[in-house]
Amino acid sequence: MTIWTSDVTRHRKHYQQLGIKYNEGIVIPNGTEVGSILAVSSLSHEVALFADFNKEHGPLNHVCFAVENPDQVLETVDYVVDNGYRLEMKPFKHAVGEAFTTYAIEPGGNRIEIYGGSPLYFAPDYGPKMWKVEENPNDAWDEVNIFESAQFDGIREKA
């Protein structure tokens, strides 16, 4: 799941104290952490935290469902489209976590992510790998950086 928070670092530390591993982080030019990727298992992430400095969003950004591989992500896209539901983002590859993914809006209006093909992290000393917002950590293939979209206005203001 991905949740919004007004203090990524404080909340990340809370999860770390619970034994959740800090695999990747995202920072803005002044060094403020605006994203945190955490996991209990060998998956790249099971909890992600993103900054909402202006507290404009509810606490939940989306729920993610992990599948085994990119083909299963594409099968899900077919299902979503064939059944009249809306894709929010066409399939793409995350730079963070290196997985193939897509986002859709489910019948209740909630955002869901289908995520597959991410490497597994078994090394106990892995991470955190740190990303700069300007490296476009959300999308490995596109020039559009989601951190420049309206939902992240508070991040730009804080930078």
C-alpha cells in the first residue's frame, strides 16, 4: 500500500522500529525525504510513504497487488479495459523497485496498482538505495515525472 504523510522520515522510522526494512528513499534537492519504500519480506516494497506537506489528500494513495511477472500485469490491463473500468496509467516500468506496473480505478473509486516482475531482495544489508526526485524514480522509461504533477505540489513548494 502507498500512504500519504506529512513527515516521511518520522513515519519511515516508525515502520523501521517495527522491523520493516527500508529499501529505497526519494529526496528533494534540499535533502528532505519525500518518499520511502519499505518491506517486511523480500519484495521491493509492501509499504510506501509519500509526502503530502499540505495535507491535501486522504491517508491512502493506493493499494497494490503483486503478481509474478509483467505478463500478468498485461492480463490485468485486458481485464480492466474489457470490463469497462478505467486505467489511470498505462503499463510502465517503475525505476524504484524496477517492476512493471499499471494503475486502475476500481469500482468503488479507489486507485489500485498491479505490480509484477520486481527483483527480490534477500541480502540483509541491502539498501536503502537513494533517489533524487529529478531522476524520475517513478517511471524508468518516460520523460514525464509524476513528482512534477499537481498531486505533488507540496513537494515542489518545500524544495
